[in-house]
Amino acid sequence: MFLACGSTDLRKSIDGLAAIVQESFGLNPFSSGLFVFCNRACNKLKILYWDHNGFWLYYRSLERGRFQWPTGKEEVVAILLRW
């Protein structure tokens, strides 16, 4: 799982988010990773995921509260998940 630090313009769709993954982060959007983006208000998320022959785009919007989101100098933070 990869978190995009700071805010992202969530008006971007699949192609725009995949371009950020590839060009800004230097990662392959067609890998098995989840790429997570958050808006400036930290109340909306988009998750980009490649599944065999197409992308999934998940969207989450909070009615109340905010996500705790990294704002560090890194462009992306990798999180290792173990099942």
C-alpha cells in the first residue's frame, strides 16, 4: 500500500491518478499495490488498484471527522501489509 503524502486533487480520475503514480512517484500503477490519495480537507480518499485487466477506483467520503494523513517531505509512504 502506498500513501500519497499531502493533498491530491481528487477531481482526477483513473488516468490522472495512474499518471501521478508513474511520473511523480516512479512506481508502476499496474503492480499489485494499492495507491491511496487524500484531498486537502482530509475528508475524502481515493484508492487506485490494478486487477488483472482493469483498474478499480474506490472512493470514501466522511460525513464527520478527518483522516489522519501524512504531510511529510516524502512524496509517497509505503506501508507493508501482512495477512
